[in-house]
Amino acid sequence: MIKKILGIFILLIIIIFLALYVAVDKILIKNTISNIEKKLNLNINLLEDYSFNLFPIVSLLTKFDLEKENINLFIEDAEFEIYKNYNQKPAEYSLKAKSIKIEKLIIQDLEADGNIYKYSNDSLNSHLEIYPKGYIKYKLNADEKNSVKFIKLILSRINLPESYKKLSNFILSILEEDTSFDSKFTLERELLTIDYFDTTKKELNFKLNGTYNLKSNIVDIIVKLNSNRENFMEFRITDNVKNPYIQILSNDNSLNYNFFLNDIEKIFEGGVDNILKNLIANE
């Protein structure tokens, strides 16, 4: 009798296990992907069937393409894996992507590992960490490449303050060449923290950190540009993300601007030609 009871008990465990596996593998995961598509208004195309395992660790691996046409976002050849050991440590995940395109901005060879301490569809209950790194490049057409060469030529012929030269060289080098970056982001309830975002071009170093409140849409970000480990320019971006207040200050005071982003077009009135004329006139 005892053997029969044990046999039935073991059989029930196996049946429950199989039922749970099928439910998670065939229903919950598909529903989760479908909900993500609807909530974020994007399309996810699985490149191959996902794999789900319960032993020796709980893990999910899926490969996909993603597109969000209204903002021209495309992710190609992406791989996402989430896994958790049978202990009290947080779940870990890894995201890799061959290419992420947002308008003209391209992120290549993205690798982003992270930890999930707590996750919820409601960001107020989430606690995540992620460490993205990869390469940034810009897709310029022939006319834009020629414009960059023309601007470099003009800037080399006029006598600009040192901070102008360093800033323009940094921006132009990013437009022309692939730029590596390393970063860390933390989501703690509704607060997204950029712990660091660093990139270096030759002797110039770009450092960014700050916060973005997902609920109030308030941003507070500081960007520092260093040359040979000495700070020569600082940007401060605050207020509502839809129209942030921007402060730019160089250590030699040759650059000192304060404006709201929606007013930036006033700075560029007359186009690039007018800006170059003003630079030459103030040489």
C-alpha cells in the first residue's frame, strides 16, 4: 500500500512538473511577449524558438528582431537570456545585439549584463541593474560627410578659443568614427539612475551621470568633458524631459549658455552658414 501511495505521489509530481513546464513554455512566455508588444507598441520577431529550462537552473533564452516604427527603432540579431540559480541571489540576465538603429544613430555589438532584484509591470515595484557596452556610430550620407569635412576645414583656418576646438574635435570625431562606450543604469522604483556613461576619443573623455524620474518626467544630468584628465567643459540638463533646461560652461568662460531645448532653434537661426560667419567675425 505504501509503495502504491509513493508511486502515485511520484507520478503526480511528474505530471504537475510537465504541466507546469508546458504552461510556462507555451502559454506564459508567449503571453508575456504579446503583452510587451501591445504595451510598448512594437513588433518582436522570434528568430528561432525560445528555450526554457528548469534544471540545473531556471533559464530562458530567446533570439529576436525588434522594430518600433514610430521612432525608427530597429534591433537586429538580438539574444536575451535570463537565468536564476536556486538560491537567494537576484536573477541575472544578458542582452546582446548585433545592431540597434535609432534614426541615424547606430549601436553595434551591444553587450548588456544585469541583475533583477525585483521586477513588476509597474515600474514603482521594480529594481533592476544593467551594464551596457558597445560601439556608437552615425550613419551619414554623402552630403553630410562632405559637410563634416567642410566644417573641419573652416575650423582649422580660424582662431577659436581652446574649449571650442576641443568640443568641435570631439563632436566631429564621434560623427566620423566608431566610438566605444561603457555604462551602468539602475532602475529603483520610478527613478532611473545613470550611474555612469563613459566614452573616450583620443585624449578627450566624455562622462555622463544623472537621474530620470519616469513618473514626473524630470531629468537631472551632468556631462563632463575632460582633456588629459582635466575638465574643460560641463553641461547640466535639468527640468522636464520634453523641454529641458540646459547650461553649458567651459572652464575658460568662452562658452557660457543657458537655454531651454525648445529655444535652441534661436541659436541656429540662419543655419550653419550664419554660425560660421559669426565665428569668423568674432575670431
